[in-house]
Amino acid sequence: MIHLEEKENGLCIIKVVMREVHTLDVPDLKEKIQQAIVEKGIKKMVLDLSNVKLITSTGIGIFLNINQILKSQLRLACPNEDVKKVLELTKVTSVIKLFNSVDEALAGF
């Protein structure tokens, strides 16, 4: 579901290893990310969406919730065109910064 890579100073990259982020999977995904934040002391996070092909409004809600927990220190990276379009149409990109690569997202902190 997720692959976690810890960096220095409370920074973490989480790769979402799911093709679809939809209603049925949202509770598990949210729980795993929140658990990682608490257990690892994560202060800043990049979510790598390169494997995600489809996202629903419930999935978007997770990102907004995680961004709130991290006090706006969440970055989204590597969305495909369909996911990017959904994030832009729902105005998520006005709240959470979106980057074309993980490296760009890391540099965005």
C-alpha cells in the first residue's frame, strides 16, 4: 500500500503503491500514513503518486487531512495527467503544492 523512505530532519518520502485511491482503500491508507507520522516523528512529507492511475474525492480528502496534520508541509509528486487534472479541478493544488518529480518536491521545502 505504501513504501516509506526516511530522510533527515523529520522528512519522509512515501510512495503510494496503489493503482487506485478510492473509497474502499482510503481508511487503510489514511491509517498507515498517520501511523507513520506518529511513529517516525515525520514533520515534512512528499507523497509519490507515480503508481496512482485513479483517485476519487475520498482519496483527495486524505491528502488534505495529512496536509493539515503536517501543518502544510505535504508535497505531492509525480502525478499522471489524469490524477493531475483531478487535483487541479478540485483546487487541491491551491492548498498542497504539486511537483513533477520527487526531487523537485524535496527541493520545494
